[in-house]
Amino acid sequence: MMYFNKRSLLVVIIILIVSFSHAQLVQFSEPASTNINQNQCPCIMPDNSVVFKIKAPNARKIQIDLGKKYDMEKGADDVWTVRTEPIEPGFHYYFLLIDDVPVADPASQSFFGTGKMTSGIDIPDKDLDFYSIKDVPHGAMSSRYYYSNVTENWRRLYVYTPPGYDQNSEQKYPVVYLQHGGGEDETGWVRQGKTDLILDNLIAESKAKPMIVVIANGNVRSGMGGYSSQGMTSFTNEMIHNIIPFVDGNYRTLADVKNRAICGLSMGGGQSFYVGLENPDVFSAVGIFSSGIFGGIRNPSGSTFDAEKEIPGLLTRSDEFNQKLALFYISCGEADMRIEHTKRAVETMKESGLKVEFNSFPGDHEWQVWRKSFHDFASRVFQ
């Protein structure tokens, strides 16, 4: 009788797995939720590696650029295939490089998120379900157009209304203004961010108040000011004089400061910092996710972050801000190059007496961190 110890059995299993072809392995996978055809690859393996396929008979070289580049192999059927390393859970942009030309994968949905339309894949996190579709009451995400006196053209924004909004015509709701990052637009928090699902689930679990969320296009030309009060002037005018009046005039909002919040990721975090803190009589809550304003990215002025200089009185009259702000929230990814600069800025603000809620999450400068950040912020705001 043949006897295998545990180590020998493990070796046999590994040999069998390695001997499988990509085609054989795919039967153990699941199609990515971001696929255009759910019966095709990209396919996510049990270890979160991904199998990509594309038919390109005349190509000389094809790679997958997923932050790291993977060489694809051409089969006898003219189908190019590759299996990546295990990929971290969350949303990832990627390109096909066909003879060194980056193109979108025709098998995948495309997303605006790198300054252009880009293929994307969402790797499920088996330990998280706060942004999954569940059997709970669902709100609605609507696209609306408004005229901007700042940009002198028509602009689009998205509005999430909570479950029951259309049934109860008397109830009014608080509002969060949620901003995207650089290289993105108003579709980011709708598609990549899964804002509606996050709120549907939080509200169903009574972990967040029913609220309206407004996702506007933050790409407003600001001149040469960059990350500064001056650089944010155009966006501040857009938010205060165009977006908020439009929302209050077309939705059943609680149109007062204590029921109005602003938050955002990266560039949108910088916008929230300046617009929110310079206008504490407009916003009672401010959220900043993974922003570069504290440092960690190239600073055009070459100077370090000075909270008092950027928002006069923030440190020297912190008690005034504490009285007006019900929530001042900052977050960052633990692998983000901005994390240490953010922690130092938070510590300086706390030492001045300013009340700051800080949280960090596993991950880099990416959507899984921002989904968690908004989930956390939404569960705290208006409480």
C-alpha cells in the first residue's frame, strides 16, 4: 500500500496544478463582475490571480498592464493568454499593450479614471460585503444637468436619493457633497465607488441616516493656484453658488448648515478641505480621503504643509472650528505615500486642540481604501 505524508501529498498537488493548462484552470474560476460578457474572461481564480484572454492573430506582442506588466502567450488558436499573480481585492485599472500600444480590453467594461477611458477589474473581497448588492430597500442614482455660471456651460452631476424618497413626499434629508479625484469625473463615485450600494446597506442596517448624496464634476479650471485657497476659488464658487442652490431647489433637502457635509478623495479631498473649512457656515462636516495637501506628492510651491497658513485660525482658534464642525474626518491608505505626512498633519491639528477623527485602511491610493473611507464617514456624519 502506497503511503503519502503531508509534504509528499502537497508536492503532488502542486505538480498537478502546474501541469494544468490555462483552459483547464479557467473551469475553477469565476468571471469578473466587470466583464462585458459574463461567460468569458477575464476570470478570477480562487487565489485572486486573473486569467486574461484575447484573440489577436496578427499581433506580435501582447501584455497586460495591471500596474505590473505581464507577457501573454499566443496559442495555436490565435488566442493570447496569461495568468497573473494574485491580485489584492478591490478595483484595479488595466490596459492591453498590443505591440506596445495601450488599448482597452474589449472583454471588459471601461471606466473614466486615469484621465481617459480605461479597462477595469474588481477583485471581490471575501471578507467584506458592505458594497455588495443585498436584499434590502434600494435608493436611486439619477443623472442631472444644471447650468454653471462659473464655467458658462451645462454640467452634469449625479444625485443619490435614499430608499423611500419617492414614496414620502413630505420628508426632507441631509446632504453629502461627494467629490472625485484627479483624472476622474462625476462617474467615479457612481461606478467605481459603488456609493449607492454602500448607502443602501448602511441605511438598511440603521448604521447611517437616510441622506441625499450629490456627486459633481470637480474639474473646474482654477488657473495656477493648485492646492491652495486661491487655486480652489473657481470650484468654491461652483459649489456654493451653483451646485448647492440647484440641489436645494430641486430636491427635498434640509437646507441648513448642520445638515450639509462635503467630502472627497485625493483631489476631491483637497477641494473638501478648502471649501469645507473656509465655509463652516455652509458645511458642518468635512471629510478628506487620501489627499495630497498634507504632503507625500510633489508640492509646486516646495513648502511643507502649514494648516494655519492654509486656513487662518484653524490651529490658533481651533475652539471656534470645534463649535461649528460636527465632524472633521481624515483617512488614508496605509501603503499610500501620503500616510506619514497625513499622520503628522493630524497630530499637529490635534495638539492645537482641533477635534479630528482619523482612520487608516489597508491599501494604497486606490478605490478599496476610498470605499472604506466613505463607508466610515457616512456612518458618522449627521449623527
